Amino acid sequence: MAEIPSVKKQSFFFLCTQIPKSEIFMLPKYSRILLKLSGESLMGDSKFGIDPKMLDQYAQDIKAITDLGVQVAIVIGGGNIYRGMNEAETGIERAQGDYMGMLATLINGMALQASLERIGVITRLQSAIKLEQIAEPYIRRRAIRHLEKGRVVIFGAGTGNPYFTTDTAGSLRAIEIKADVILKGTRVDGIYTADPEKDKSATRYDKLSFNDVISKGLKVMDMTAFTLCQENNLPIIVFDMNTPGNLANVVSGKAVGTLVS
């Protein structure tokens, strides 16, 4: 058996203690993923900002899959810091508000980068708008090269354009880097027939086709983002990111969350 690099030994053996021995050396199902996180998920139980416990959990879960050899790119929203407001109420025009939201995604990206690097995961933050002091400019080939070298790449500032969501940025970047799948981490464990937080009778789907999602009127992501995935045959898995270990289960091919393909 090949020697495990020393920098990865600790988390590798920790992960092994959490997985049945028969599955320890199972190869991950996906070799390159795009992980889409909402900014709100970083709030934890707070009403605003970043919960250090959630940040640490996410970093540990991401490290666990990089130790398995999975190449990880991340797009994170900024709703925990700033969410575009109604122009009529605030006087802030939509385009200006969207740029403010882009800066919020970079704050979250910097926080996640710091948490990952604190536990030994080399991470690069790339921005779709120019902020040379804190982030590399987004360059597709450079991003792919970072991934090939085992670095985590965080894409900040959305697409760099107003009127597009971070869901759209996630779909676009996933297609550009030729990711195998988009993993959409949420607070719920998949796609339901209705909002499970409001309707207790809602049931979860295990698998759906793109056409099923459209015909049933289910909300997976905004239509621009969803159409990009559909046209490029890029599968989406919606799962509960707030359960420790779920990310490793998903990339290992376990039946976690809802698959749209």
C-alpha cells in the first residue's frame, strides 16, 4: 500500500474510525466536485454573520474528502452578511445591491479559506471581480491546475455580473472546470414535495429527472442555473450539509439527499 502523506495522516485515520472497515478503501464515486453552499448556512443558530462552529465543521468535512483524493471547488453565497433588498424600499438600485452581495461572498470565502488552511488544506480564493490584495483573479485554466494539484478552490463574487445568483455562478463554474457533479449543501436532507419546515406531511424524493423538477414545479435552484445544468447533463445532489460526515457519504456514492440527473 502506498505511503499516506504525513500532512494527511491524522484526518485520514480519524475518517477511517468513522467508517466500517469494509468501506475504508472504497474509492470515491466523484473525482471532482463543485460544492455550493448558502451564506445562511454559515449562521448556524445565529441571525446574522458567521458561526465559528459551523465554519469549523464545514472545513473538517471538506478536508475529509480532499484526503480521499477528491478535487473540491466551492461557491458560497453571501446572504448571512448581505442580501439584495427591494430597490423601492432602500433606494439602492438592483445592480448596486448585487455588487454589494458579491463582496459578501468574498468575506465568506476568506473565512472558509482561513479555516481550511488552519487545518492544513491548501486553498486558493479566486474572485470574478478584481481584488488583487485578497484574491486571485478568476482564470479557468489556473483554477483547474490548482484542483489537479490537490488544492481547494473557492470561487468568490459570483459571476462578476449583477442580476445573476450564486446558484448560477455555481453551475457555470462547475461546467467550466468539468466537475462531475454539483453538491448543493442545504439545511434539509433533500428535495421534498413541499417545504418540510412548513408542511410536516411533505415527503422526500430520492431521485428526480430534470424534467420531473420542472413539471412538478420544485425549487432546486434558480431557473438560469438549473437550465445550465440540464443542457450540460450535469447532475445535482441536494443534501444536508449541516450533518457532520454527510459530505463524505455523498462523494462515496451513498444514498444521501436527492439526485437530479
